[in-house]
Amino acid sequence: MARQKVEIVGAGLAGLAAAIRFAQLGWQVSLHERSADLRMFGAGIWLWESGMKTLSVLGAYDAAMARAKIIKEWRIVDRNGEVLMRRTMVPGDRMLLPPRADLYQALIDRAVATGVEIFTSSVGVDVKPEGVLVLEGGQQRPADLIVVADGTNSRLRESLFATSWIDHGTDTGIRMLIQQQPGDPEDLVTEYWNGPWRLLFNPCTDGQNYIFLGAPIWDERARILPIDRALWREKFPHAAGLVDRFVEDGRWDRIVNVRCRHWSEGRVVIVGDAAHAMPPNLGQAANTAFITVMALALAVTGASDIPTTLRAWEKRIRPLANHVQWWSYIYGLVVSHWPEKLLSLRSDGVRALAKTQWFDEGLNRGARHVPDGYEPCP
């Protein structure tokens, strides 16, 4: 029997994870990246239990986590220094924070090791539901399955008219790695709030820590690079020592939310940010992508009717992705759009909700999900 063949467009985290898993399951895998080389921009990345279990299945866990700090608690602190929420980590319900580049390289190495054929400077311009990828220059590549993983502004998603809506929101984010200093917390993530401004401190490695800055898009001082340190000292005097270490080469991002009418058409399927880009508020975008591609690969392997199988896969797994996406979106609304005069009410409300089982389950449903194909060690 001939091996099933998959063409994957986009060598980001979702595309690489999909490529590795399909190769493990016996598929002939071709991975296309539009850039001339494989590169990952960014600073650190939150990996929850679902993401770590995925990496274990893919064989990338040890390399990805070699330098990651083990986080014991994530807390939210208001402008008065009062703790609004504590989310503790325990064995089996963890969060680690490796450098994004370490995770990316670990996945690249596993893709090569599993026999994935990687094409750089390879641009997908169209997909056909019967299972054909069209590359720039006109080359057509038929396959049993075409996986679209070309990111938030997916050109191929648009070729299927699959976009329902894209919300660019009213927030901006800046990411960077700063040098660690003696006395920096080793296992505590602290998210400082001051109105719609946020400063998120994340222990990352023995040499560097990860900073995320969030602000309303209308604040011109907050979105400029190099960073206006005076602004952030003013907003977060409790974290002035961190602000002094801000670097000049931080990465600026627009916060985007993407919803699709459908995730598949015929033999073409959309995954990752192309299907469900979300604000980074819960740190679960990559983890959610991992969950969906793990389920996808198992579902279609050996399937005789791939279009029907894809629809069933989406019906089963999309509610979880929708849940994580909406919680992330609403989290951003609470932070960025709460009236200035009612900030004390926000603090009281978050403090009370954070103690409820409903909040704990809603916040962590995606983080605690066990991905398809994971088997615990005996």
C-alpha cells in the first residue's frame, strides 16, 4: 500500500509539529517555508502541560526544555502591589518557559530526523480542495492532504474564503529578553497591571528573563522602539529595576484574533494561527496548535474518506480551541478596556473570581488537555 502524502505550508511551530507527527505515523511529508531559511523570532514562550506532553510524543521535549526554568506560580499584581490571582504549578499541571528559539530548533532537528522533506524559499499561492498545492511559479503538488499553517495573515486561508473575521484589537505588545541579575525570581511569573498597561516578567534561562509589555494602541509612547523607559517606569514603579534592563531590539507585535468559518475544505485543512490566532494573554496559542495538529494526524492516518474525517475532527477538537481563544480574548478586554474610574471594582472582581472552580477550569482547560497520542510512562 502506498504511503499517504501530505504537503504542509508554513514551517512555524504548528507546521513543524504537524510535519513531525505525520512523519512518525508513516506519511511522506513535504514542508514548505517561504523564507530563505528557518528562523524563529521572539523571546520566551509559555508551554503548559498540553504542550509538554506533545513535545514528549514528538521526541523534542529534552532539547526544547534543556534551558527552561521550572515555574512554580503565575501571579497578577495590580497597580497598588496587591495580588489579584495566583496560579500554582504542580507535577502533572506544569508550565515551563523555554526560549522560543530553543523550542523551534528542537522541532527542526526532529523534523530532519524523522525524514521530513523541507523546502525553503517555497511559497504556496493556492490550494485546491481536491488536494493540490500550487507554488509560486505554477508548480502543482498533489497530495492526500494539504495542511495550511502559514500564519495569522494566511494567504491560503483566503484562497478558500474561510476567514470569518479578523480582529486586530486595540492593543500592542513588545517582547524581549533581558539579562538576568542576582535576586531575580527564578520560578515566579509576575504580571503587573496598571489600567490598560501590562508588564509581564517571566524567568526564562540562567542568563536571561523574558519580558512582555502590553499597552493600548493609541499610546504612541508605549509602542515605539527603542522603548520609552520613562513611560514604563512611570506605569510600573514596582518594576523599575526591570525597566532599566530593557533592550533596544525588542520585537513589536499587533495583537490579533482570527476566526474561521470552517477549518477544512475537501482535502485541505487549516491549522495553527491561520485557523485560530489569539491574543497572548493565556500563553496558550502554541499549545492549542499542538493539540489540534496531534488530533489531526491521528484522525486522518489510514482514513479512506479524508474530507469527511476532517469535518469530524473539527467538530470534535474545535470547541476546545474556541474556548481557549475566547478566554484569551475576554482576558484582554478586562485588562485593556476596563473604565479607569472602576479599576478597584476590576481588582475586587478578579480577586473573587480567581478563587472559584469555574474560573480555574475555564482558565486551564486547554493547558490541562491531554493531546491525542500521548501515553504516560508506566
